[in-house]
Amino acid sequence: MVMTKTHIALILILLSFRASAQEVLSEESMKLCQDISIQGICASTCAPACSSTDFLDNNYDFCNSTGVLEGESSALPDDPSCAAKFTSSPDEVVPATGATNSAECDPSLGQIEFMLCEMQNKSELKCAKNIPDLENQIRSVVSRIRKERDRYKDLLSGDWTTIKDQASLCALSAADLDERYAMATNPLKELVNLQMEASVKIECYNNWDQYANAPSSTGKALTESLWSPVARQYSELTKELGSVKSDEMKIKEKEEPLKAIIIQYINHCDPNSVITE
């Protein structure tokens, strides 16, 4: 008898149940609505569960009593006490079509506010609030990379082959030699950190580039003009990263010559005096 009722119900659903107005329940709510006592006080809330074949098989009398099988959403209102039964899961009832949730934007918003909302919901764009902000972020990284590279200028410009006598050798500072040797042999942590930060900014730039320069009704000339400042900063960043790689190789090449000079310095000079007599 249950199967007969199910077949009749399914035919009625196909013919008259208006899917556009239908709601679906969460799994937790479906379980609650299996309880006959819940059905008695939450008829309207539980009525959408009748769209499930399994639920309908086991709860035909309830579904038939609500009126949904005749195409009505529910002829029976909820009891006032019903709301408390579903408050533990505030998003239990979700529209089947035209759904909106906290991550979606209200179409009734003004156009600018709506588009801003859509943009802010794009996870790949959360790295910058807008294009000028991205430009400033990249400029900051470029500035810090240049400042860090400046620390290695003396080391890179040093030519130890020009030291040919004891006076010139012992005129060097022991502290300076130690510092330069440490710079030549350490892992250049700050530059490494800045390169990692730069890679994040590059990814952010690429994401915004795809979004901001996607085909649209905006005039091409205007788009290029507005994008060019951040594009210039991006170009500066890639140049600096190339220079960092070059610097790292040159700095590593300084290790052996420095070590040789330090050996000679120890052999011929007194670190506590200028020249050993």
C-alpha cells in the first residue's frame, strides 16, 4: 500500500509541485522532521521534506495532510513553539533555487556596493583591498629589497687582489673582515624572506591582473592607463628579484678570497695594532 501511495504522490509532485518555490532542508532538519511530534508543531517547516522520496515513503500521511501534494507549500502553519526546535542550526532551511547565503551579495544593493561585495567575496583578491593598495604593497617590498641589497655593496665591491703589502693588509679592520666574512657565508635570511614575500605579491598581482583586465565594456585605453602604475611597480619588483639572484651568486664567490685574506691577516698582522713590527 505504501508503494501505491508513493507512486501517486510522485505523479502529483511532477505535475503540480512548483519546484521554483520549493525549499530543501538540511540533513539535520530532515532527521528532526521524522519525529511525529515535531511534524505536529512544525508542519510548515517540515513540509519541504516531502520532496524526498525516502521521507515521503515513511511519512505519506503527514505529507498528504500539509497540502504539498496538491501543489501548496503548506496549508498548516507552524506552532509558535516550533522555532526553538531549529534554532541550533540557523541555516537549516535553504532555498532550492535562487539561494543566497552569507557569502553572496544582496542584489537589492546599489550597483557599486553590490559589485564591491562581489569583489570582496573573491578569495584570490583578498590580498589587497584595491589596485592602489596592491601598488603600495609592491612598492614597499621593492624599497626593502633595495635597502637590504645596499648592505652588501661594500662586500661586493671589495677587490682583495689589490692588497699586495703588509701595510695595506694590516690596515684592514679585524671587525670589518669578520663582518664581511659572516655576510658572505650566512644564508642571507632577510633577502630570502623578502623573496618569499615578493612571490606572494606577484601572485596577488597576477590575480588582480586577471580580474581588472578581463574583457569588459571599459575602454581599453582607460584600463591600460589606470593599470600602468601598478604594472611599473611589478616590473621594478621582478628586476630587483633578478638582481638579488645575481647578488647571491657574487656574494658566495667572495667567501674563499675573504678566507684567504683572513688567513694572511692572522699570519702577518696583530688585530690589536695596525702593523706588526
